[in-house]
Amino acid sequence: MLDKPKARYHKSAVIPMATKKILLVDDDPNSRELLRLALGPYECRLFEAADGAEALSMAQRERPDLIILDHMMPKMTGYELFHKIREDSTLSATRFIMVTVKHFDSQFPERLRLEGCEFIAKPYDFYALYALIQKVLGPLDPRR
């Protein structure tokens, strides 16, 4: 009798959301808290950083699938952080969503998207943020 062939999974197969890591970067603890509460019901691992330098170190250590970052931060802006992480070849698969109250011109969101960074303006609707996260990572599974 012949053995059944074993299933093979391609490296790009869908990864369960529980294994996905999301890094929240904002100098405002209340903003991080809101993001944490919004993502709390879903299966994912959350990490937080209060500034760009801390986020860069954490990204290199944790290798997040997604970084949700504020643009206006002290020490290093979200835009500068985005470019520093992009320079690191070991983090090339990391996806980004930039969050900001203010942008410099009407072209800023489109420029970000062309560079591979999604954009959402504060104050944002959590459903819009959730839809953007799904666009970037795929569906989020509810916690059990």
C-alpha cells in the first residue's frame, strides 16, 4: 500500500493572526492605550514604544509584522523611524501604518503610500483603522 503524500506548506501560507506581532509607537500614552484597547479583542501580540529610538530597538529585537506609528514624536519622527527601519534588510517585510493629527501638505499621505506606508489621520474611526490593518495583515481573529 502506498503512503499518502504529506501536506506541504509554502512559506507564504497564511499565518494565524495569533502569531503576528504589532508594535504600537506613540509618545502619547493615551493614544497607545486606545490602540491597545482597540486591538485587545484580537489574537495578536502587542508591543509598545514611547519614541522612535525605543521603537527601533524593539523592532530589531521583536521583528513585528506591523508597526502602527505616530508621525509627530520627539527625538525621531515617525517618518524618520519608518526610513531607518526600511534601511534594515532584516526588517524588510515589516508593514507600516502612520497615524498623525497633522500632515504637511495634501500630498503627504500619497507619498507615504508610494513608499510602502499606509496612512490614517487622527482622530480616526476604529473601524477604518481595523479595515486598514486587515488590508495590511489580513483578517484579525477574535480572542477566545
